[in-house]
Amino acid sequence: MKFKLYHCPGTRSARVKWLLHELIGDAFEVEIVPLLEAVQYTPDFLSKNPNHGVPVLEITAQDGNSMHMIESGAMIALLADSFPEKCLAPCPDHLSLQRADYLQMLHFGASWMDMVLWQIRVHEHILPSSDRDPLTVRRYRRKFANEIEPQLHARLATTRFICGDTFSAADCVIGQNVRWARAYHLCAHDVFTRYLSRLSERPAYAQAFSDMTRTAGPEIPEDSPAVALFTG
Ligand SMILES: N[C@@H](CCC(=O)N[C@@H](CS)C(=O)NCC(=O)O)C(=O)O
């Protein structure tokens, strides 16, 4: 199998880049998709992902057939299971509580937690100012602080990683989300600082995030063509 990741630094595609580095080092191709230049809305990119987002993971089989995966949670789950010798996911061969907890945290990160952060992002940084809804931002900031953060805090106060004392692929999702949340001044407690510092000791983590050169904040420049094309 060959892998090619369509990626934009500082976005959800870093989750998948991180896991690929954990699993296969540098043995995959990366194509940068400059989201601010609206490349995700070109016909060529839309033919790969009609939802106009990164990550896209192109998987090419030995017979030359290929497909595009367009959901980061599915990519993480598939990749971790595909390299069992790396031990980044509890074994799928039999039903175990560890496997149930791991899948639950992976999907909690890629769907529920992600959804809350995305609402904040959309209404604080992406929509044109006339379309932004401060009530939505307040609601989801409150939801994150009162419901999401305490669940993560309770886990990380007693274990080194999100599913216990062993690093798993679920940490690639939750860890990237915690970084994302901190850019919005959420997950500010020391327990999250210590979690990120444990994660950052991993060479694959450093590789995944080393391409983040943007020094500007999370705001999208008003003159980016992506603003007018953005659909939510
Ligand atoms: N559910 C998707 C969400 C992907 C997504 O929304 N990616 C954002 C970057 S973090 C994107 O590419 N947005 C560009 C756009 O919607 O125009 C996943 O996690 O794989």
C-alpha cells in the first residue's frame, strides 16, 4: 500500500500526519493544500473530497487501484489497526473493554469534541463578520468548558495518556484537539500542559507539527478567497 496525505499545516490533517509518522516514519507522500487560497474548492480537489476539506488520504493498493478517505477519524482507526506491530490500538481480534474505551475516545475526539471546537472556529474566525453569531460562540465555549474539558481532565489527571498509561492512536486525535482548544484559551489547566509536554517528547509529534510556520493567529484574512466560498 502507498499513502498520500493532502494536508494543510495547523489543521485536522495534522492528526493523520502525526499517526503516519508514528507508524511508517516518512514513507508517505504529502501534498500541501493551501486552504487560504481556496484550492479545496477547485474541481480537481472536489473530485477527491466533495466536502472540500483536509485531510484526504489517498491509498493505493499494490494492483494500482486507489481510493480517497475523507474522514480523519476513520483514517486514524484504519491506520492504527493496519500496523498491529506498532501497538497503537488495542487488538481488534476480540471484544475488550480497552478496545471499547479506545474507539470511544477516538470517535469522541473526531466527532463530539471536534464539533464543539468547529462551532467556535466558524463563528469566531471563518464566517464574514456579518454572519457570525456571538450566542453560538458563547454556547459552545460554555459547553466545552463545562462538559468536554472535565471529562478529559478527569482522565489525564490520573493517567499519562487519554486511554491509560500507554500512548495510543486516540492521542493523535485528542492531543491535536487539545492544541486546537488551547489556541482558544480552553484546556488551559496544567494537566493539559503536562499532557502536551508528554506528547511533544515523541519524535512523530515533532515531525507532524514542525511545518507550522504561520505566525498569525487563528483569524482568516478578510481577503482570502476561501471566506466567500466557505459553506459552514
Ligand atoms: N470531518 C472532517 C473535517 C475536515 C475539515 O473540516 N477540515 C478543515 C480544516 S481543519 C477544512 O479543510 N476546511 C476547509 C473548508 O471547509 O473550506 C475530518 O475530520 O476529516
